[in-house]
Amino acid sequence: MTMKREPSPMQDEYAPVIYSQETVSYIEAIDMMSGEEDRENILRARATGKAVLTKPFRLLESNHLGVVLTFPVYRSGLPEDATVEQRVEATAGYLGGAFDVESLVENLLRQLAGNQDITINVYDITNASEPLIMYGPQIPEGYMPLSHVSMLDFGDPFRKHQMHCRYREKPPLPLSAITTPFGIFVIIMLGGYIVFAAKNHYDNVKEDCRKMEELKVQAEAADVAKSQFLATVSHEIRTPMNGVLGMLDMLLDTDLNLTQKDYAQTAQVCGKALISLINEVLDRAKIEAGKLEIEAVPFDLRSILDDVISLFSSKSREKGIELAVFVSDKVPEVVTGDPGRFRQIITNLVGNSVKFTERGHIFVQVHLADNSDLGADEKVYSGLNGLSQSEKVQIMSDCTFDTLSGFEAADTRNNWENFKLLLSDEMILPEASTSDKEPDIVTLIVRVEDTGIGIPLCAQDRVFTPFMQADSSTSRNYGGTGIGLSITKCLVELMGGQINFISRPNVGSTFTFTAVFKRCNKDAIADTKRTLSEALPTGFRGMKAFIVDGKPVRNAVTRYHLKRLGIAVEVANTVKMMLNSLTRQNSNFRTGRQPYIILIEKDSWYTGMDVYLHNQLLLLKQNDCVLELPKIILLVTCEYDKMSTGSLVDTVINKPLRASTVAACLQQVLGMEKQQKKELSNGPTNLRNLLAGKNILVIDDNKVNLRVAASALKKYGARVECAESGKDALSLLQLPHKFDACFMDVQMPEMDGFEATRQIRLMESKENEQISIGGASRGEDSMIVEWHLPILAMTADVIQATYEECLKCGMDGYVSKPFEEQQLFQAVAKFLVSKPSSDS
């Protein structure tokens, strides 16, 4: 049937409709080809392979506007890029569906907002000039000013549809229309408040800055007042102490019996202890003020360690403990740094160890940080401080205690096995020498190990806290102020290092710190060697010695000191092993005539050994194993009577060992004292050579200190004149004058040392101007071209500000009271020329 319900005429092809719904299957098949528009849609769908949409029409029964969507159906096997002819040939039929537009739109509106609020118009605008209304009223309704137009796509690119949406009534005022102005108002108010608060904050900050400036001025004034107070207190305490120590020093130079000398020496030790305490307090104040500075001068590190060990030698011998120092061969002989502060650190640590150690040993080691791997794992082993008792027992069972004295050390790594690794590392590598390839920076690691009482676990956290002690009760056994370690920590950090410790109660403590120094060039090393007050003798080079000691760490320390004197060393654990070695090596010892030395530790000595050893050595001499009998030297820790060892022992050396003391003993035993005296006479200049015959002016308002200073200078051969004020000094120093140097107190009545120095420099400046234009001169025979009198500040004030003021006013140096021989030598050596000492 055609679309008009008439029989279809004869034609090439038909497109009968088959309804898929059973409810309408009774409807007769209609030929879709009979309708002109439907035919066009079918042919277009078949040719393009896409869905095609009819224009709106009235649906049967519902009479609603609707559309039919037609799809072509092809037989299988049609390629995707088929031509139109191929598509026509492969067409099997068509699939179509009718859509009720009105029902679709109403369902959509119910799902969205409800059709009572929104009015919808759907148009077919394929023909833009005559749009067809598919849905909605013929005349648009609703609130026209607020509408929305959107395109609809039903899948047919040929047909175009459009939807117009608008509110049925004027929409109510939205909440945003109310909140937005309110929000803008709030933002404006907040902005105004922020500006207001910022202005107030700026005013407050400005006021705070003004107050901070005032507080800064007050703090600076307080700092100046504190510095002045420290200077005054230091001066007022040091001034009488200078008189006390000076008079004691003069008293010790007189003829005293043993009791009187003991009293005087005891008083001198107590006075020096008080001076040391004052220095610690001042150092703490300098550290807090940030005014503690580090020097950079060349110095011999080994010499300083020997000096520190000698300070505690008497106490260590009294307690019977081993006190020793060992410096690796890789450590440079001379380094650049602050020798005074390095000495202070070592003195503090060793002093604490001596104080708290009653048995065992105190061992100071110095190595290069790069070659000592013991410092790298400090954090790992720091846990030893808090071990449980069972863990401690396990560690004790695993350790052999091959330490300096045989007692257990707090740091279990400090044993012979690790120490041997360091020594073997030094032997493998070539001897250290200054070269361009070596780094300029030298980092040293220093360990101070003791077997004392240790530090309680509860007190280890506050070890470096100023004025804190492990035992601060009134019944404590050990004295002290509790600031030594805090100062030590600050000094170590100023020297570019770090300090830590491992301590175990009733076992001991090991303090380890690093310090950074600079390597010296060869010229600086040579100059430093020439200026050392105590040079080691060179007459022992080529000699041979044997050490008999069963403790490997201890014999390594003895070998270190002998090696510094140039002595070749061999080691044996027992006397019998030493004798066997002498027998085997007889050919080696026949090549030289130097005396052979045997050093025996007291642990390896027993009653009657002197006779046994003498007989064995005589037998070796008869068998030509040795050319002459070696010298036998006994090494002891406590004060020991030589007679108790036997008459065949040549001498006894009391520990702690120092290269200089060992050299002195060897010179006495080997008969080299006269030769050494000749070497010293041609050696470095001493203080007497510098001051002999020099005219020195001493100015001090304190008569006791004036007398002490004059006596100290006269003791070294100087001609001294005294003045009690700055005005008296000016009258004595009117040009021309005869003085070679001037020691001037800083704090004096009427005219202090600073003003007196300015006046002296002003006089010299005027006279030098006259000399430069050919005016007055000192004399016809004078070799001085210009006047400049060396003026050294001589005061009890030792703070940095005073030192800077001394240099600012024209002084040449600084000597703190009470001064000692070495300090005086260093001060005057820069300005005075020494006189060569005569051989007589």
C-alpha cells in the first residue's frame, strides 16, 4: 500500500514497513518509497550509511508531532570505505523508529525542574526562513528577557533543530543577588580594617624599633660596664697576686732550708691556682661576650704536650698512675694555630683526669683525623655510656685490656689492636714531609683517656654546662668550679672542631676532640725551631736502644720519645727475649761504636735481676756479641730509690716520659753533659742575653709590684730605673734619653699609661720631624735614625679591650701580671737585640 492507502503501482524497488511491535503488527505494510520525502530519506540513508531524520509530521492516533529516524541495514562483508554503488548493492533493508517529540520533551522536563516552571519550544530550522514548531505553544510564552537557546542533534547532520528555554514566570530574586552585595561590603570593610591594622602595626613596629635601639644602647653600655668591671676586678685581684707571686719567686731565689722552700713553693702553687681560676672566669666572660679570639702563630705541638705533661708529673707519680703522651709521626712537627688555647684545652682535660684517677693510666694521643678511623664511629660507640650490666660483662669478657696500664678503658676501641693498626699505617706510608701536594689544612684528633671514676650516667648530659659538676654536694671529694669543660668545648669549637666523650662509671672516661690547624711552610718551621726555648739535643742520632716491656702500648710510647731523639729502638717483652735478640744480632752491633742502651720497665724487674743481667751481658761481651756493656736504665711510675734496684743499674727515669728529661738522663749516663753545655752555649738566645746591660724603665704606682718587676728584670742583668706615675715617666723620657725599653702600668693616678704613651709618641714624632729636616738628633755617634722607644703594657688587666686600647695608643706589646720568664722573653725578643754569651 502507498502512503495514501492505495495499492502500490509497479516500480523498480519497494520499501515495505514491518512493525516490530506485536501490538501494531496487524497494520498493513506501507511502501515507504511511495512518499516523496520518505523516499529521499531512504535513499540518502542507504547512500551515506548514516541515520536520517524526517521532518516533523503528525503521528497516527496521538496526533502529536513526531519524526522518524531511519538507519540503513547492510549485508555482512561490506568494506568501511565502500562506494555508493557498493552500499546500494549490499543494502538488506532499513530500520526505522518514530519518536513522539512532545512526550520526549515532557519526560525530560519532569526529570529536570518540572514543566510548571520552565517553558520549552522545539523548532525544526532546517529551513531557517520557515521554522517548524515541533513542541510548545505557537506563540512564545513566559519571561522573555531571561531565555536560553541551544541546538539539538538527533544524529542527522542534514536536519537542524533548536530548543528555546525560558521561565514561565519572572524568576524570584536569587540568594546570590542578596549575598553578593553583602559579601562585597564585608570585603571592603575587611580591606579597610587590614589597612588600618597594617598602619597600626607599622606604628607599633616603629615604636618597637625605637625601644630596641634604646635597649641596644643600654646593652652596649652594660657590656662596656661589664668589661670595665672585669678589667677592674682582674686588675685589683692580679695586682696583689703579682706582688705575692713575685715576692715568693724572689724568696725562692734566696738560700732556704728544705722546710722553708717547701712552704714557699706551696704558697706559689696556691697563688698560681688562684690566677688560673681568675683566667677561667675571665675566659667564660669573654666567650659570653663573643670577644674570645684565636691566634694563628707557628708552634711545636709536641713541645706543648710535653710541657702540659710535666705540669702533672708530680701528682701522677704521687698517685702511682701512668701518664703518657703519643703523637703520630704523620702529625706535622710545626703547625699554625693558637698554642695558648691548645695548651689550655689539654691542661683542662688532663687536669680533670689526674684529679679523678687513682689507679691505672692517663693517655694522651694525637693523630691525623684522616688516618684515625676511630673518630668516625663516635656516635655508634657513644651508646657504651648506657649499657646494661650484662652487656658490660659481655664486653669485658671480649676485651683483653691491652691498654697503657692494663686497666680497662671506657672506650673499648682504645686497645692495642687498633693502636697497632695506626702504627702499621704510619710504617707503610712514607714519612711525612712538607710538600706542595699536601693540603694546607691539618685536622687533628686528640684523645685523653683515663681509668678514673668515670662520670655517672645521670650527670653526663650536663658535663659541658657551665658551673655544673657531677657531684655538687657540700661533702664532695673533688673541688673545682665546673667551668673548665664548658670553656674547653667553646675553645674547641672556635678552633673549628668538636668534642665528645665516652664515660663508664668505675671504669674511666675518654674525651675526644678535633682541632683544625694550618700547615707551615719550611721557612716557618725553621724559624719556629730556632725560637724554641728548649731544643732537643742531636747527639743521640745513630744510637741503638732496647726496650724491655710486656705492655705493647706502653713500649710504643717509650719508643716514640726515643725516636724523637734519633735513637733506633727494638722491643722485647722480657729480659730473656732481649738477651736472645742480642745474641742473634751480634753482627749488626759490631758496626758502630755508639753506646747501647737498655730501658727496662719496672714491671719486668725483680730482685736480683741486676746481677743476673750484668752477668749475662758480660758473657755476651766475652763472646763478642756486644762491643761494650750497655747502659741499664729502669723506668718507674712512682718515686723510686735507685739503691733498691741494685748497684748495677745506671740510672732510674721517673715517669711521665718527656723527650727532654730522657735526653738529660741519657747525657748523664753516657757522659755527654759537657758536650751538651757547649751546644747550649751556641744555641738559641735566652732571656739573660736579651736583657744584659739594657736600660729599662719600669713605671707602676704600686710599690710592691714595682719592686717585683725591677727585681725580675735585674735578675737577668738589666739596669732598671723606676717611676711611680705617668708624669714621672715623661720627665725621665725627655729626649734624648738612655732607655732601651719601657714597661708601663696601665692604671695609674694623675696620668694613666695610655695617656703617658700618647705623650711619649707625640714627643718622638716631633723630634723625628726635626731629624727628617736636618734638625736636632740624638748625638753625633748615634746610629738611630728615628726615635721609637719600645713600650710594653704591664698590667693585671687581661681582657681584649685593654689589649686593643694598648695598641691604639701606641704601645708595642702587652705583658700581663704576674709575668713569667717565657712570657717576658717572648715580649722583649721582638725589640731587643741579644748579646752573644761568652764561652766562659
